[in-house]
Amino acid sequence: MSNENNNISERQMKLKTFYSLKEALKEPENVTKLDLHLKNLESLPEEIFYFPNLIELNLVNNKIKEIPDKIKNLVNLRKLELSGNRLVEFPIAITNLFNLQTLVLSWNEIYYIPESIGLLKNLEWFGMNHNKLKYLPNSIGELKNLKELVLNDNELINLPDTIGNLENLEKLRISGNHLISLPETIGNLKNLKKLEAHENNITSLPETIGDLENLEKLRLYKNLLVGLPNSIGKLKNLKKLILYENELQFLPDSIGNLSNLTELELSYNELSSLPETITELKNLQVIDLSKNEFTISEIEKIKSFLPNVKVITN
């Protein structure tokens, strides 16, 4: 019985999160999780390197301007959070932390990602939102285990073709950039479930968008789209299609093939009619048509097509 209790105690110790260096230094061998967020730190305390078994390190919302090369000595690190600091340069030494699964550098002033990012083969979650990125390295496509890539609110003007190599990616967040298009290779992201590309300058979508067979949510509002490709109808698992504040003048007949669609948001566009195939959207619950060019008779016609759907027209 005592052995069992000892094992439980050991497991609890390993899961314990330390919130101060003072407490952590009392048992350095047992420190696996260290949370030093909001500690007013201007640099990494030397004591951090006294914990050989460190797996998770949280340094969010401090005043850190640079990360020393010595960080590469934390070889067991799987999760590193550095959001909300004052980093301008990407800490290249981080790309030697080959066991990293989660890396978050959001809300800094970082303007580039080094090619060596491709060395982090175990990375599953990479957050770089609210920085000053203008481009991504081609090596981003080497992160084969990546499941979520968060790049919203940067200054990106394009995405590299290698983005299509992220075969396990499930969520791609690229809103609030300066993108005018998406690469053809985006269609290779067969496991993608959520694509957020709103608040860009995208004028058209590649036909390959239809190859995203597992896509469930597509947010493209506040872009410059005039139309949608016919291939949009191939997105059989799509549940939400959010397209308000574009310049849409038409929808393709294939829109009726979106058999799992529950929400279609089309407000603030230039639509004057919808294809009759919308009657085939059997799971549709809500469609927003407000602030378009529909006549009253056209609206009534659409409502008659969709008797069980909430049609918003105000």
C-alpha cells in the first residue's frame, strides 16, 4: 500500500506546476513545469537552467527582449510560451529544442522566422499571431506534425507553396494580414478542419480549395472576393461559411452540394440573386442576406425555397 502511495506521490510531483523560482529551487530535480508569467522579468533568470527535467516553461507577459542561446540546453522542453514580451528577433536557439511540441511567441515584435524552424519536427502547435511577419520561410512545410498554425494579425503578403506540405494541419489561422491570394497547394491540407483567412485582401480562391475534404469552418469575411470557385461545392463536411463584407456578385450552382452546411453568412455583398440549388442545403439553419442588392420579390422567392431556414434580410 505504501509503495502505491509513493507512486501516486511521484506522479503528482511530476505534474506539479511551480510558480516561483524560490519554491522551485527547493527541489530542482522535480521541476517539470515552471510558470513565471507576469513576473516583470526583463531577461531569463539564470536559475531556470538549474532544472534539468523542465518540460513546460511559461514566460508570458513579461518584458523580455532576448532569449539567450543557453535555452538550447533545456533539451526536455516540450512547451515554451513567450507571448506578450518585447522580442524583436526570433530566438534561433529555440530551433535546437527538438522535443518541442508547443511554441507560442504571440504578441511580440518579431519580423521573421528562421529557416531552421523546420528542425522542430515534433512541433504540433505554433503560435505567432500579433507580430510583424512579412513572409514565412519555405522550411515551414517541414513541420509535418503541426496541427495548428496561428499567424493572424501580422503583415504577411503571401504564403509559401510549402504550406501545402503540412499534412497533419487541422487549424490554419491567417486572418488580419495583407494576403491577396492563397497558394494552389492549400488543397493538399487534407486534414484541415478550420481555415480562418478573414480580414485580408483576397480577391479569388484557388480551385484547389475544394480538395479540403475535412474542412468544417471557412471564414473569409472582410476580403475582396467577387465570386467563389465551382469547387467550393466539394466541401461536403463544411458546416459554416462566413463571407460577409466581400464584393460577391454571384454564387456558383455548386453551392447546393454543401450538404452539411448549417450557417451561410453573406451580408454586405453585391448579390442580387442566389442559385436555385440552395434548396438542396438540407441542413441549413441560418442564412444572412442583409445589405445586398436583392429585390423584395427575390427575397420572398428565396424564403419560399428555404421554408425551414432563418433568413436574415435586415
